[in-house]
Amino acid sequence: MRNSNARIGFFTIIAAFMLAIMPLPNWAVDFRPDWVTLVLIYWAMALPASIGVTIAWMVGLMVDVSHGAVLGQHALGLVIVIYVIHAQHQRLRVASLLQQGIVIFVLLFVQQLISLWVSGIMGQAPDNWLYFMPSLTGALLWPWVYIILRDLRRKFGFRARY
Amino acid sequence: MQTLFLQGPAVTLRMIILVIASIVLMTVDHRWNHLEIVRSTLSHLLYPLQYTIDLPIRLYYWADETLSTHQSLLDDNRRLEDLHLQTRVQLQKLDILEKENDRLRDLLSATPKLGEKLLIAEIINVDVDPFRQLIVINKGSNDNVYKGQAIIDAQGVMGQITHVNALSSMAMLITDASHALPVQIDRTGLRAVAFGTGKIDFLDLRHMPHNADIRKGDKLITSGLGGRFPTNYPVAIITHVERPPGESFARVRAEPLALLDQSREVLLLWHNEPEQATLTEETDAGNHEKQ
């Protein structure tokens, strides 16, 4: 069970990466949610024993490479987000999707703030409020991400048991 | 056995260690070049994904080419042959001029002209970071691409390589907010630095005095200062000159000539700059190994 869960987790993270680098029309680029973080949040909530801060950190480094950012920029934010999710996963699991969405908005916002702070130090800070748009779209899309990933997990993850 | 409470000092400790590790990594990566090897290793894992994303677009172009009609191919061919003829006529003149220039340089015992080599690379269609102007191209260290190398297209300078992997590399466009390009004005020879703005369609010429001889429509070319870019490649056209009386510098904007968001192919440029051996620490160690 653990193995097939890990496999489905791995595939969804890969899929999130592909969504993150897929070319979008110019008007849509600013609204692209941070798919990788959303998927990782789900798995950290559902399987905190297997998806922890270390995996989040490694995934974050991959995000840095794909963004051409300085190594550690996204990893730092992701570690902190996943740590909070880890600490609160039991509470979050029983919360409604709306409440989860609010928490996730705050977490995504904090993550972007950390990233913004780092790019500010590098002198590459964007001067545009649209920068925070992915937090909003990410939180709005959270219910769908949650339901899709939950169904995937139930369909493929627990097949051995049920 | 899955325990009910995972939370404990172990997770917190790990989080703190990873946060410190991230900060250390960022510092090292920003200041030195020791982490290029880590980056290029990780990008090996990323390359298949980028390739897969790019594949449908590649297929589209391929299908477009394969399924185009005989007539349109003939038309294309005729058009290109005409163009070829025209450019060859122009080149004849240029050839003679270049020889003459060489002879004159010889007479003046000036430094010989620099040889240049070109390679065509394709842009891999992936989105990088919406607030930065970066592109991924499909040539890497296997083709001797090096960090800091200039990339151009048929119209002008596009940018420079920032990270080199084996099969792909990442390049920063001249419009990226952290890019600055030494230029000079074609008409007067006045030198300036063109800063990227983060917007794809204009560059900023900062610190130009009010009395600088700049006009709308002036062409900017690379000055070659700094050693990164070869000299005399077109960069941009001045679109906007304003001299606000209260400020100490003029406001000058220029529009890049290269089709930064439309090109599908870019040219990688090798120029054997004589000063390159004496460049300061700014050029990375990998650069020197490639020479």
C-alpha cells in the first residue's frame, strides 16, 4: 500500500512539474497556480509519514533549477509550508474545503513572500501586485486539486487493501 | 507501522537544518559558481519533462512542414532564392570592404579582427518564471556552449547564457531586470549601458546626461566593452527620449531589435576575444576550462 501510494505521489508531482513549465498564453501566465506546492501540500496532508520536509526540500531545489532561480529560493519556502502542514495535518484533514482553502492561501502567500524577499536581495524583485496572483488562484483551485488527488489515491493507492 | 503523532523534535530539527541549508545554498550559489555541477545534474532530471512539454509544439511544426503543399514550398523556395541572391550581392561588397579594412588595420598595426563562429539552437518551449526573461535552448555543454556566451537572432542581440547543462542551457534575455548590456549609439559612438526592465518590449538607458546627443530613432549597437558580447551587433532602437528639467538624468527608452518573444531559433556566438584570458573572477572557472 505504501509503495503504490508513493508511486502515485511521484507521478502526480511529475505531472505538477509539467503543468508548471507548460507554455501558457501571455494573459494566463500570471494566474498560473503553483501546482508543485499544491500537490506537495496534499501529499504532506494525506501521507505525512512518507512526504516530509526533506522531500519538499528536494522538490524545491528542482523548482529552482526549472525556474533558473538561485538554488534554495523555492526550496526554503516549500520546506516551511510543508512543515506547517505537517504540524497541522490532523486538524486540516477534518476541516472543510473552504477552511483548508483559506489556510492554503495564507501558506502560499507566505511562501511567495519568502521567495520575493530572496529575489529582492538578488535585485530581481518584480514590481507588480500580480506577483501574488498564484496564491489566490492556487487557493481557489484547491478544492479541485484535493478531490482529484484524493480520488486518485483511493483508486490506485489502496487497491491492495480494498 | 504508522504512528499517530509524527510531530516531534526530529521534524522540527530537520526543518531547521533544511532552512539553514537553503540559506547556505543560496549564498554560495549567488556569490560563487561551485553549484553549477549540482544544477546541471538536477537539470538532467528535468530535461525529459521539458522535452515532453515541447514535443507537441515540435510535432506541430513538423506536421506543418510535412503537410505543406507543393505550391507553397515552391513559393517559399522562389522567395528564399531571391533573398539569397540579394544578400549575396550585398555580401560581395562587404567582402571587399572587409579585405580593405584588414589591409588598413595591418597598416595601422592594429589588433587583428576577431574570428566568430555561429551555431543555431532551438528554443525549448517551456515557461520559466513569468517575472523574469529567461529562455531554455536545446544546446548545452555537449556543443561547447559556455556560461556568458552571447545569443543573437537575425535582427539583433537577444541575451546571454546563464546556466549550461549537457543537453540544454538557460539564457537570460537583454530585457531581464538584472541584465545590463554595454552599448554605443551607431550615429555618434556615444557609449551607454542598456538595462533590462523586466518588460519584453523596452530597455532603459540610465545615467544619460541631459545634453547627451540622443534622438528618437537612433540605433544602439554593442560596444564590446566588458568582453561578454562581440562588438557592432545591433541591439535596439531608441523610442523615447525625455529630459525632465528637475532630474539629473534624461529618461531614455529603447526597443530591442531582436524578436525576443517570437524567435524559435537563436544563434549561439563564439568570438575569440583576446582579453578573455585576462578577465577578472567574474567569469566562472568553467568558462576558462572551455577556452
